[in-house]
Amino acid sequence: MITRGSRTSPSEMTFWDHLTELRSRIIKCAIAIAVGTVFGILLYDWMIADIFLPPYCHVLENRGIDQPCALVITEPLDGFRTKLRVGIYAGFVFAMPVLLWQVWRFITPALHKNEKKWAIPFVVSALLLFVTGAGLAYYTFERALDFLISFGGDSVDPLFTPGSYLGLITYMMMAFGVGFQFPIVLLFLQLAGIVEPRTLGKGRRYAVVGIVTLAAVITPSGDPISLAALSVPMYIFYELSIVVGHVLTRRRRGWVPRKERRAADAES
């Protein structure tokens, strides 16, 4: 067991030490998600009325469909399952700062001492990217929903169950939020020496195909509006990560520990 007072250095940690560390981080993440889920369930009615239903109501109004803006339960357990699902999704969102912090603490031993100060910028930037991605998904969802409904024709009016509608919009927001973590992953891979910035630059053609394919996979609606709304920012992030990766990797290669600098100065 690795205690706080007797924490070993990364080079001295065994395989089982890493597993113990990983288990501890996973348990903390699970607790954070559970607490966030409780808050999500408590805020369920407010989220339904003020967040999730407005896009559906706007589509009905714009299409001139005269019917109540409400979701329909067709099975006795639909209400329970829907509330639990929305609560879990909200739990992930509320627990996101803790999840990102635990991820950072787990990968910190692989970084230099001067790079460990990036903890707060890492958590804040990843959190902002997640919120931006979820917000973009919500902003484009009304257009995507209208596009999907239009395939039914004018003789078919939409009448959704909570599971199908809320499952779609919450999954879309989660998918966009996770997809917007793309530049964070690329920067970490470059800092870890797994991928070189110039390698990413040479693979732009493959990156375009991969990004569009990934965006098509993680957007369940399959509409072109959501596909473009996710794939275009991801490619922009790809280019920005190459530029930032060039700067950070150069600084890292040129960085010398203070003790080594003093020793070199003493020898000279």
C-alpha cells in the first residue's frame, strides 16, 4: 500500500503499486459520480423543463404542429429509467472537475517537476472544452432535431418518449464534450514523446478522414449538422495542438534541471 507519507518515486513504483494507485483514483471518481448523480436526480424536474424540452418545443412551434410540448411515457418503468439515466449523465458533468483532477494526478509522475505546475491549467482548460462542446451540441440540437423530423413528412407529427428524446440530447452533449477533449489528448501524447508534432503535421490527410469518421460514430443522430458541428472544431483543435505541441516540446527538450545547471556552471 502506498501511503501519503511514504509515496515512492515513479521509477521505484512496481506494477502492483501502479494498480493500487489506479484503483484509488477510480474509487474517488466513482464516489464523485455517485454524489453528482444524486444532485442530478434532485435537479431532474428543473433540467427537463428549462434545459431539455425547449429545443423540442421550438421545433414544434416553428413547424406549426399544434400539440402539447410534452414527452409521453408508454411503459410503467419509463419514468424511473429516464430519471436515473439523466441523473447519471448529470453526475458525470458535475463530477467532471474531480475526474479531470484524478486523471492529472495519475499521469503526473511521468512529467518533469516544472511540468507538474500545469495541473490547474489542464483541469480548467479540459473543463472549459467539455462545457463548450456540450454547449455547442445543445445549440445545434434544435436544427438537428428539425432535420430528423422532416424525414417523416408533413403527415407525421413527432411524439417522443422520455427515453428516446432525453437519451439522444444528453448523449449528444456528452459526446461533444468528450470529443472536445481531443486537443488535450494530442498535447499529452506529444509531451509524453509518443507522437511528434511533425508526425501529426504529415498526417493531416489521414487526420481529416479519422476525425470525420470519429465524429460520425460518436454522434448518434447521424445528421450532417451535428457531424459538421463536431468535426470542424476537432480539426481546428488538431491544427492548434500541433502548434502548441511544437512550442511545449521545444521547451521541454531545452529544459535542464537547476541542479544540473549549477553543476555545469561549477565545472566551467
